[in-house]
Amino acid sequence: MAQGKGLKKILLSEEEIRRRVAELGAQITKDYRALVGQASWEKQLARPLLVVGLLRGVVIFLADLVRTIDVPLRYDFMTVSSYGNADSPGELLLLKDLVDPIQGQDILIVEDIVDTGQTLSYVQRTLKARKPRSLRTCCLIDKTPRREVEVQLDYVGFRLEENEFLVGYGLDYAGLYRNLPYIAALETR
Ligand code: IMP
Ligand code: MG
């Protein structure tokens, strides 16, 4: 395994990820075409999807996903960071916001991995308050054991019932491992 030091096992191979991302893209394409109706391409162009990626982990997934979605779309990014300490654990800070207003638009939030759900819950609340026409969420990995808040997940790539720490395909440990083409569990010691 390249960069194999510290990696326990590969959980999702490049090929598995590629196949699942294509399935998600096909489903999203179908759903958003239905949402806009059997409109002409011109009508669809007048109502493009806005894909909102949560930096930085989502970069690789989003790049692959949008290329499997066949409706007119734009994308933009947000950065949300937890700066929790002993007094206020899990406090979230919006470090980078979207460039344009989103009122009246169809929004698809894209996240790499959902753990406690706090990050996504915060983003969903923040964007909902801006009155989009529709708001859906796609995550590559739904890691369930530590969930603290219920979040609506409309498209899920993979569900992980074990509490593993994952790296690769954009997921990091201390900023590292994002460039692995597969997803692996990190050795915990
Ligand atoms: P949540 O707010 O607890 O749901 O955390 C979500 C964020 O924590 C994700 O966007 C990731 O940045 C990070 N995260 C959670 N689990 C993992 C993991 O297994 N590997 C890498 N990052 C993770
Ligand atoms: Mg993240």
C-alpha cells in the first residue's frame, strides 16, 4: 500500500468508489430532471442546480460526482470548522461562505463523511434560512455510530456501521492522506 504506514486496511477500492459515484450521479440526474420537469434544455439552463461542497475533504468526491451528473449545474464551496473546547464542545464556525445568494435555487449539499452530524446540521440550517427552492444532501459516507443529531441524507454513497477513522479520497488525518485514490481505515493506537 502506498503511504501504507499507519493504514489498517483498504475499505473501499478505487473501482468500488468509481462505480458507486456513477450510480449516485445517475440517481441525482434522474431526480433533478424530474424536479424541473420534462423541460427543454433551455428551460433547464434557466434553473441550474447549485452544488455546495464542504471544504476541504469534499474536493475529490465533488470533482468526480459532478462529472456524472447530466443537468446544468454550478458549484460553490463553504468551509465550516469546529473550534470546540472544554467550555463549548462542537462549536462551529463558518470560515468561508458561498459567493452568491441562493434564494429560489435548487441546492445539493455535498459532504465527504457524516459522523456526529453536527457539521451538516449546521450547514443545512444555515442554507435553509436563505430560502432555497429545494435543499437536498449527498454524502459519500454515512458513518453512523457516533451520530448526535438527525440529519436528512438524500443520497448516501456508503454506510459505515463501525467507528473507524477513514482516510483517502479527500479524507484526511492532520491534512494528510487526501491524495490516496482509495479509502482506508487508519491504524489507531
Ligand atoms: P461531524 O460534524 O461530526 O458529522 O463531522 C463531519 C466532519 O468531520 C467531516 O466533514 C470530516 O471533515 C470529519 N470526519 C469525520 N469522520 C472522519 C473520518 O473518519 N475521517 C476523516 N474525517 C472525518
Ligand atoms: Mg469535512
